[in-house]
Amino acid sequence: MDKDSFIAFMKERSQNTAIRTLGIEIVELTPDRVVMTMPVGPATHQPAGILHGGASVLLAETAASIASEININKEKHAAVGLEINANHLKSKKDGIVTAVATPLHKGRKTMVWEIKISDENNQLICISRCTVVIIDKK
């Protein structure tokens, strides 16, 4: 499946999900790099009016899962998050954050991705590592 077809497939599959609700968009899609953006505003804020750490983690896991999916045979397998950690380094009140997922390990049954989330000024907001397990479809 080419990039445009995969993006269309993901948009269709993302209807009525957190991905759509939070305004997450795919910017770049290669087997070794996935870039996604998310707006920062009321939908992604915590009560203190800054980016919610959970929204950053959702963005990071989404990038890692999609990165894994483009590296597997989707007819036989599915990629699902197994473990994620995140260090929230800087707060953000508004604008756009960009997640860049790159592989640390791409195996047959697990993949590990590093996800760096930055703002418009390339200031690091969050760094995350996500382990994705590759399961057989039934």
C-alpha cells in the first residue's frame, strides 16, 4: 500500500476515535520515520490550561503503532501497544506539537520506537519510548 493509500485508509479507520477527536494528522510516513501533528488547545489541555500528558502519550503511541503497521503484513498481523513511557519536559499552552517516531528495534514480534514531541520552535516537549507487539489476526 502506498503512502497516500495508507493515509486514506487511516483517515477512514480513525473516524470516531481519539485520533480524530484530538485532530492528529499524518505528515510523513516511511518505514523508518513517522511524523504526526496535534493541535494544542482545549481538547488536549489538562485543567491547568496546558497540554495534558495523556494527550502527548496518545500522540506518541499513535505514531509508534502506525509506524509498526507500515512495517508488517496487515492482512496477517496487527500492531498493538504493549508498553509506553514518557518524560514530559516542557509545558505547552497552544499551537501545534509534532511527534517524530523512529525505530530502536524492528523485530518479527516486537518493535520499539522512540518518539520525540516538539513544538513549532523545535523545543522538546516530551520524549517517549513505545514497545509494540505484533499479533496474529484470527
